[in-house]
Amino acid sequence: MTKKCFKSSFGFGIASGVITALGLMVGLFASTNSRGVVLGGVLTIAVADSMADAVGIHFSEESEGIHSPKEIWLSTVYTFLSKLIVTSSFLPLLFLLSLQLSMILNITWGFILLSVFSYIIAKEQKNSPIKAILEHVLIMAFVIIVTFYLGTLIDKYIIT
């Protein structure tokens, strides 16, 4: 059961980390074009959103009433760590490169993370890897597009 806890928590951490981090980065980039604001946002969600997701998984596992306390806590810890690590993996490029180039490369990095994990899971379940990758990447793309335009609207109508 420990392996199952790890795999499901890790998968949740990857998906949530990639989509949340990229959505936040793109939205903040579009609204502020500020490296400091984007960095601060990613650092904040790396901790706060990782903790929130871990607690959410904890509550979810508890409410099912089928998991042992050990399984619940393992899922909680694995979710926190995977989300923290995945979200933090976007930081080095933000520190090292121009904001615009780091945004492009971080979107590419997110695409790779989601694609590789989708491929592995699809193969294990004997499903179509292409379909799984496409499904998850399209969700990521949708979030990126929506948050970009939301950030653009915030810049145009709210930020003075």
C-alpha cells in the first residue's frame, strides 16, 4: 500500500505543481512583467499551496474511511513533498535567465514533466500514452491561456 500511496500522491503533486505553478507564473508575468513578483508568487505557492494540497489529501483519505492512519500520513507527506519539489523546480530558470526566456523554458519543462508522467501511468495501465499525454497537456495549455489573458486584463484594467 505504501507504493500506491506514493504513486498517487506523487502523481497528484506533479499535476498540481505543474499546472498551479505555470498558471501563477503566466498570470503574474502577463499582469506585472516583474521577475520579483513572479519569483515571490512561485516561492509562496511552493510552500502554501503544497501544504494546502497535502491537508486536502489528508482530509480526503480520512473521509473515505478505508485507509490506515499510516497510509493517510504517508499520502499527506508524499503529496506535500512532491508538490513542493515540482513547484520549486521552476525556480532555477527564473533566477538564472531573463523573465521572458525562463517563462518559455518553464512551460517546456512543465510539458515534459506532465508528458513523462502521463506516459508512465498510461503504459502501466495499458492505455494509450498519446491520449493520456494529450489530455493532460491540453488541460495545462488551457490553464496557461486563461491565466495569460486574465493577467493581461488585470494589467489593463486594474493595475495602474
